[in-house]
Amino acid sequence: LLSFLTEKSNLAGVRHILLVLSGKGGVGKSTISTELALSLRHSGKKVGILDVDLCGPSIPRMFRVQDNDVHQCDSGWVPVFVDQDKSISLMSIGFLLEKPDDAVVWRGPKKNALIKQFIADVAWGDLDFLIVDTPPGTSDEHISTVEALRPYKPLGAILVTTPQAVSVGDVRRELTFCKKTGLRVLGIVENMSGFVCPHCSECTNIFSKGGGEELAKHAGVPFLGCVPLDPQLSQSLEEGRDFIQEFPKSSAFPALAHIAQQILDGISQQSY
Amino acid sequence: AAALQLSLSVAECPGTSSAQAGRAAACQGCPNQRLCAGGAAAAPDPGEAAELREWLRAVKHAVLVLSGKGGVGKSTFSAILAHGLAADEAKQVALLDIDICGPSIPKMMGLEGEQVHQSGSGWSPVYVEENLGVMSVGFLLSSPDDAVIWRGPKKNGLIKQFLRDVDWGEIDYLIVDTPPGTSDEHLSVVQYLSAAHLDGAVIITTPQEVSLQDVRKEINFCHKVKLPVIGVVENMSGFICPKCKNESQIFPPTTGGAEKMCQNLNVSLLGKVPLDPQIGKSCDKGQSFLAEAPESPATLSYKSIIQRIQEYCDQHQFQEEKII
């Protein structure tokens, strides 16, 4: 009985939990989750990523560990370490599928059950940050994740958008979701914000410009910056490479590093 | 230690109203299992099912626009397809947006702020043109900040209402825009549309593997639920700099793009559409991209894809008529 009472939760060693959200699909939540983890690691932090996108899990491939398996230990499931260093660990349904093309065709209740398990049963150990990458929307996955994380007092959420009105329109709803569920908004990132032609340096706003920044102003939340479209970043994600380590001169690097720095500053200044 | 595999197979939920509800292999471990096995989950109201069937039988063609991946251009394509098909004034086109959490269609069709009216014959769709009607949860929200924070069963209920209670009239083409994924909305709409001439699904992707890995799952979903795949559209396929005219692969096809995937999975590649900043602008302004940028290479691609879809649907109809 005593050992049951003193049994620690698997999240007890996690110092800060933050969610990456967007009302909109395809704006770069998994990308930002990945690059934030890599940036934090380069600042000497231990980071975990929990991927609760059950239908379209992108995280494993972004770290080139898509063929890895998940093993069990006494305290639960062992997260997948990205390398020998063990400074980044991951959990995703992607590791649990027999075949990578298997579709997870589940209705809400079954998705909720797995998410609860992901939150309770992964033996993360000691982490400075646990980043929770989410699918687009405001539905089962989001409700269940926020409910299950509530006792652990998450730091808050980063909201990702692209500049155009169609995306911003969905992200406004996500802001409402955060308000209704009591989740602090750490800030908004405007991704895919402009493309600089590598041949002639002409900048084209393929997906428009400024919508994310305006939304942050309108909603009274911090604006974490604009990340430009960067083919080297896309390539890096495709190949599961460490963009922060390998491409410091690439166009998206400064903005991505700046996002991580703002999170670290916010914590050290105890603004959160 | 042995590797952990999903003890729950990835077979889909049979549906709360199916004879297999609570009893199928996939039901093991589902929190609703007892409820379903006991028959307590919603059994279809026979009258309701019949009503749904009658209206849907009158729809000549139904096309689902799907993708496993978010943000690849499903709604953009649905809007463009709707405009393209409605260019023939003799055809009646219906565009149904079943993305309950992130309804993009009202803005893209220039219908933001419109409301749905009720009459004796049901809910009225919102008309863009006389022959192009639209329905979306977006029209039911009073503010752009309103969030629809619903779990699956409630979303399904609304989708059923969209199909049962909207007074669409006689439809030549029903286009259904979906959210990304393979979940409640997708299962439900395929079930509800089973009474209709569901021609099939058009699947949207972008060239990179991060998208394709989700899209392969979607194609598998279609096979599982016996939904024919009309073909795949590769969006955001290259960008030509307006100044120097050099091409950049912003979303690189590191594993062969949609072309290789279609070859491997034996489905049609309907076409490739390049990035064009005017597309996003038209969507934001709620204008028809085809009308705003008739000379764009993207317009030419879209038009060719729309034609192939029409041909597929006509062939389908012809084959059915032959059988009759």
C-alpha cells in the first residue's frame, strides 16, 4: 500500500509542459514542435515531444526514427530516444502501427482512451520541457489532452498560423478554445511568412503576410515572430535532420531560434 | 522486452448503429464497448434513414474531397471545383462543408457573415450563384471567434442534419469538403452517403513525404470503406519566381511526389497545380480564382483536373445506366 501511495506520476519529473496548437491544418505545428525541441536541446535542455495527432502522426519521421518501436518498462512505456545523447525523446502513435500506411480510423472515444494512456503511461523521466504536438481543430484530441494535463499545470500554448485570412480565421477559434479551457497563450507564430527566391532574392508573399501579427495584436497575446518559407527547412524535415545544428545560415533559422529564446526568457523572468 | 504494438487493431469502429457495434475486434478496449454491445447506442430511426435515402437518391453525383493531411488545399480545391462545375448554368451544384471545427468554405466563397434561414421545407442553403448553393457550420456561428468545441458524436449529429434538413433541391453535383484525418466526420459522411451515387473521392496532397505519408493512410481508408478513388491532385507543386522565372521546390518531392505514390498505389494522378500567390488572395477575398486569374498556369491545371473529374462522373453514370 505504501509503495502505491508514494508512486510518482510519470509526469512528475517534467518541469514545463507546453502545447502547440492551431485551429488550422498544415500551418506547421509539427514543424514548430520539432524545431523548438531542437533549439531547446541546443540550449542544453532535455526535451520530450508527445504527438497526439492520431490520424496523421508527423513527428517520428521529422527525427528519422519512424521505424523505431516502443518498449515497456516497470513504470510504463519507454519513449523513443532520438539519439545516443537521450536529450530528445518522443511518443507517437506512429511508433505503434504495424505498417506505416495503416489508417487509424477511430471515432472519438477510442482516440480519447489512447490519449489518456499517452499522458499517464509514458515514462518520460526528468525533462525540462514536454512539448505536446496536436492535430488541427478543437475536438476530442484537444479536449482530452487539456483535461488530462490539467493536474500538471501546463505552461501554456503556442499557436501557429500562416499569414492568410483563411488560416487566421481558424486560429481565432483556437484562441477561444484556450480561453474556455483556461490555457495560457504563450504567443502566436506566423509561419510560411514570405518566400525569398534563392536565385534572385525577390521576396514573394505566397500565403500573404501579416495576418498572424495582426491577430496577436487584436487578441492581446505575444507575437513570437514570422518564420519564412525555407526549402532547406522542408528538406531537413523530410530527411529527419537537425536543422538547428546543420543549417544556421538558412533563412528560417533566426526566427526559429528566436521563438525558443522567448520561451526560455519568459520562464527565467517568471513572466509565466 | 517485446516491442509494444497497438493491442487495438487499426480496424475501424464499426459504427454505433451497426449490427457489429460493441462486438467487433476493434471494439476491445473502447470505452463505449458495453454501451454499444447492449444496443444502447443510437439505433437509426427507420423513418429518418428513409428520408435521408430519398433525397440522396436524387443527387446525380457526389464527390468527397479528402486528404489525410491538413493544409494541402482541400477547401481551396472544393471551392474551385464548385465554381468550375457551376460554370455550366444548366447544372445545379451543392457544396457541403463538413469541417465542423475549421469551416473555411464561407470565407472562400465570399459568404462570410451569411446566416442560414429556416422554412417549412427545411434549412436553406446559402447561394453564391443561382445554381451554386453552400452549407457550412460557419453560417451557424454568430461571431468569427466562436469555437465549436465538440466531441465526435455531436459533430456526427450536425453532419446528419446537414444532409437531412437542408432543402437542397435537385442536385447534379454534391461536393463534400472534409477536415483532415480519418475519423468521425469521414466515417459518418461515408455511411450517410451510402444511399447516394457516391462517385468517389478526390484526394489532395502536396509533394513532400510528410504529406504523402498521411495521404497513403487516407487512400487505405477509402479502400477499407469501399470508396472509389477518382484520383489524386498534387497541390503546391513547385513555385515559379515572378521576377526571375526560376522554379523552386518549396515542398520538395523527396520520395517522388504524388506521381510515384499514385504509381505504387495504382490510383490516377489527376494533375499537379503550382503555387500561385493569387490563389491564397482569391480565397481570402472570397473570389473565384478561375475568374480572377484565367491565364495562370494553376488555372489551366485546375481546369484540366475538373474536366477529368467530370468525365469520370459521366462514365460512371453511363455505366450505371447501361446496367439498368
